[in-house]
Amino acid sequence: MGIQFIDLKAQFAEMEQDIRAAMDRVLAHGRFIMGPEVAELEKKLAGFCGVDHCVSCSNGTDALLMPLMALDVGPGDAVLTTPFTFIATAEVISLLGATPVFVDVDPRTFNMDPVALDQTLADMGGAASGSPLPKGARGLHPRGVITVDLFGQPADYEAINEVAARHGLFVMEDAAQSLGATYQGRPVGNHGLCAATSFFPAKPLGCYGDGGAVLTNDGDLADTLRSIRVHGKGSHKYDNARIGLNARLDTLQAAVLLAKLPHLPAELEARQRAAETYGRLLDDVKYVTAPDLAPGRTSAWAQYSVLSELRQGIMDFLKQRGVPTAVYYPLPLHLQGAFADLGYRKGQFPIAERCAEIIFSLPMHPYLDQATQEIVVRAIGDAVAKLT
Ligand SMILES: *Cc1c(COP(=O)(O)O)cnc(C)c1O
């Protein structure tokens, strides 16, 4: 079999017995909606992340949406986030009628730049330091910040939380790619009001369908989220306290995740080793910049993303050699048609735009061996030699 970008088959081969047994238990008890595995998973995940509450849900996008609903984010509100992320991060803001306000990223970590966040907030308040703002931004009420832990590396929470606190804003982590990563020694989920994560199959902890969860130390928020995920239920099933969603995690998916969770620490270590090996091998390759971890952070290495002006040539060459690659993300969100109404223009977020032009990701998963990584990096070296 060829080189896999993310090797879910190798993982299944490793855990097949546990996963089949867990799924069989659900088939036997038949409680497919909110069965006992759901609560068990929430308890174990909260323990794993060192948070008081884990509220599972249908996918990572709903995990982002539900806290915004709980906080009554809506028309007239602004939520600040990065343009260099997956559409879901900002989509949930618009879905509630609020306005996404983008903030450029740091060129080394690809995560939100706290200085740019501070400047954007100052400009929304009437200062004029030249931050790009969406149409009508000066009349909006800034409510919160959604940071993204892109590719698995946590954002700069100390600096971002300081800015957010000064402006009275909540901070929500988009931890869809960073479950298991740490910032200043503490796991994601502890660095803002809450964190949203995803169990999409390709994420660091993936199920066999859609799934997600919110992690938080705020008990009131957790209670509201538990209500929102079941149609805004009140004290019983046919008492509806608020408008909610049908956003539960399937019991079968919880069972898959329960079988996989005990393996996650070893998988995270294997990803870290693979990242170190790539870093070492890429040291000898010119025209390709390997990713960096900022001080005080560990990454879940959801992706291993490199920068190169020669991106297209290298990717084409690697494809011929049977090495899969991918681009996350080819178009920053402020230039997406879905956000055309915001009135942003090309050139306004130069770092995100530059990254989108030259970034690409190499095969990365816990079952990647050094011999395969040597093949990948040798192919990159050969491509660079041919292209320069
Ligand atoms: C995957 C992802 C999401 C959405 O998760 P789903 O489970 O697919 O809804 C949100 N944000 C980021 C950064 C992601 O990578």
C-alpha cells in the first residue's frame, strides 16, 4: 500500500478488537441516543483535559455554535477570529447574525496575533491605526474572541486573554485540531471560557462519523450547553426553556472514542516524534521551512505544515512519487464568497494571504515510520534540486 496522508487503517488494525467490542456492547444494549457510553466518554475526556466539564455533541461546528448560543451572541455583536482557518470557525458567528471581525496571524505559528487583536479592537472603538474592519464594524458590540489552535499548536493564550480581559470579551478556543496539546503545561480547554473540539475522523482523536465536544470549567455554561444540545430542554423532555438544537453525540461514536482514548497519549507522543524527525530531515533541505513550536507549547500535530515558494512544483513532484500532500488552507476566509458581504479586500491580511499561497502539509499520523519520512523528505529534496 502507498504512503497515507493520515493512516486510519493502521490505527484500526492496532485497536480493532477494542473498537469492535465497544460497538458490540452498544448494539446489545440498544440505547443509541444518550446511552451510557456518552456520559462515560464525557467524564474521561474531562479528566484527560483536566477540566470540570465536557459536553459532547454532534460535531466540531456545533461545539463552536452552542457556546455562542449560550452567550446570546447575535445581530449587532462582533466576534473576532482569524481568517486562516477552516470555514466553520467563522461560519457559526454569521449563522447567529453576528459579524466576524478578522485579525491577522503570526507568520511562524499561523495563530492569531495578539498585537493585531488589540489594534483591531482599538480601531473598532474609533482609533485609527489602520486595521482592516468589516462594513459597519464601528457600530458593533465586540463580545468575544475565537482563537484557533491551528494544526494542533495552541494560540498565545496569555497575551490573548490579557487583551480580551481588558476589553471584557470571552475567549473560546477552536481546539478542533489540538485535543491533547498543552499551553504552559495545561491542556487545551483551560485557556478561555471554553474550548470546542471535533472528532471528525481525521482529527487527532477521531470517531467513525461526526462528533464534537465543548470543554469548560464553567458549570453554568455546561448546564446551558446540555440544554441547547437537546432542543433547549428544561426540567424534562417536553419542557423547552430556550431555542436549541438536536446536537447530541451518537452512542456508537462515543463507544468508538472510548476505545480509542486510552491510546491517545501514546499516539500524541508518536506524532511528536514524527514531527521531530521531519524537522531534523528538513534541516538539510533548502527552500522549505519546517514548522516551529512557540515556547511553552506542545502540539497535537494534527497537520505537519511547511512553507515553500516552490509549493506547486514540489506537490506535483511528490504526487508522481506517490507521496500525498494537501493545502490547509488555500483561501483565507476574508476572501471567501460566503463572507463577501463583510466587504474585506485582498491585501488586508497579508500574513494569512501569504501563508495560503506557500503552505502545504506532509503525511502526518502516529503510525508514520522513519523510513517513510525519509522517502518523503528525499522526494522533497529531489523536487527542490529539480526546480532550482
Ligand atoms: C475540523 C474543524 C472544525 C469543524 O469540525 P467538524 O467536526 O468538521 O464540524 C472547526 N474548526 C477547525 C479549525 C477544524 O479543523
